[in-house]
Amino acid sequence: MVGAYLFARFAVVLIRKPYTLVLDKLSVLLLPIATAVWLGCWKAGIAYGQVLETGTWWGILTKDESGLEAIRVPVQPAAALSLLLILGITEWIIVRSQPLGVKNSIIGLVFSLHALLFSFMRVDPVQRFLSLRLDSWAAILILLGSSFLLLIRIRKKQKRLSINTKTTS
């Protein structure tokens, strides 16, 4: 996600368009890329869920990073499918009518909440900082950044509305 923001900054310089417009245009790519990443995690044997008892009907046979296959909570396919559903609906219904800069904030907010939820479902060994996984911290930072950008956009819109009502009165 940080790479996406850096690429957006590079694209702003390259095509000379406003940063919020570039972020809005690039936010469309988040859905297919993030879904592909979750499916790639499933194939690679990372980001897996808890081992389940043998015979659990809803578990899937998943390997871990050592190659051991076991019936596990289907974190990766559930994350990919729910991401397709949630971000797809968000993109299709909510975001299309939003003003410049709001689209990327809403998509970032929804994506970071999704990433945070599925981060807590993972049991693969990773580095931790203050007892949270590093991907949880990244999701929290994206959540805070998206919320901050959304608040800025809402306040700017409210200021414009108040100025317009004062000038028309």
C-alpha cells in the first residue's frame, strides 16, 4: 500500500494531475491486485489460518510455509472472496458519485478494515511489534491515513457549502 502511494506521487509528477485525482484513478487497481495477492498467499502457503480437527466440513486443505498440508480455516480464499464482494460493492455503489479525493479515502478505509480483520485471523509466524503483527500495524496506519484524508475532504466540502450559502443570501 505504501508503494501505491509512492507510485501515485511519481505519477503526479509524470502526468501533472492533482494528487487526489491520481489516487482516485489508481484506487480502481486495488481490488484486482489485493485479490491476486490473497490468492497468491494461498498458493505459496502463507497467511494461513488455524488448524482444524480432521473431518471439519468447512475447512480446506492448505499447506504452510514448510509444505505441511492440514485442514485449516480458509483465511486466504475467504479474504479474496470477501474483498471482491466488499470492495466491488463499495466501488460500484458508494464511490461512483463521490467528489474528487473522497473515492480513494473510502476505498482505503474499507480495504484497511478488511486487512485488519483478516490479519487477526492469520496464525502464520511473523514478526511482531508491541504484540501486534506488522501487517496489523500497516492496516492501522492506512486506516488512520484514510480517515484523516476523508475528514479533510468533508471539511473542505462543508466550507465550500457554507461560503456558497453566504454568497447567495
